[in-house]
Amino acid sequence: MSHEEYVYRQQQRVVQVAEQILNQEIGLIEGTRLLSRLRGEVTEGQFDPDFTLFIGIDSETDALPVGDERQFWADSVLLEKDKEIRRLEDFYRDNVVAACKVLISRFGE
């Protein structure tokens, strides 16, 4: 696979994750973390304004259990963390939705 093909596949992954967030098929924080990590695969340089929100949310929520890592947390702790997850997802939802639409427009076919 060429570098261009790899980058293209990662761009399509960005679109897929953004659409999963919009369709509520993946949690907002979990999806944000995925997009934050994909940034380096689809952009050149350290700064890309289309990914700034995702990187910030990833950083702010890195102590919250989402996705597969939840299996390693105690149920009693998850109950408390889930309240914080819901609060932050509600707080960021409108901005994340708008940012996902930008990524879909930018990298979609």
C-alpha cells in the first residue's frame, strides 16, 4: 500500500467516526478520542484547526472511562464517572456536531 493510499484510508476512517458520532452509534467522548488520534495520520504538521476541538476534549476527558476500557473499572466508580461523561457530552455536543460536519465535508467523497 502506498503512503497516499494509507492516508486516504485514514481519511475515510475520520469520516466514518464523525458519522458514527452524528448518528450516535459511538459515544461523543470515545469518538472524539479516535478523531484526535487520527489527526496525525491525515494532516501535515502539528496544528490543524479542524481537529483542535477534538484534541482539547480528548485532553480534558482522558481520565474518563469510555469504550473497551470500561471493563476494567468497578461498577460503583462507573456510576459516578458516567454522570460526568453525560455532563461533558451534553456540554460539548453542539460544537462536536459542527466539527464533525466539517471533517465529513473535508474528507468525504
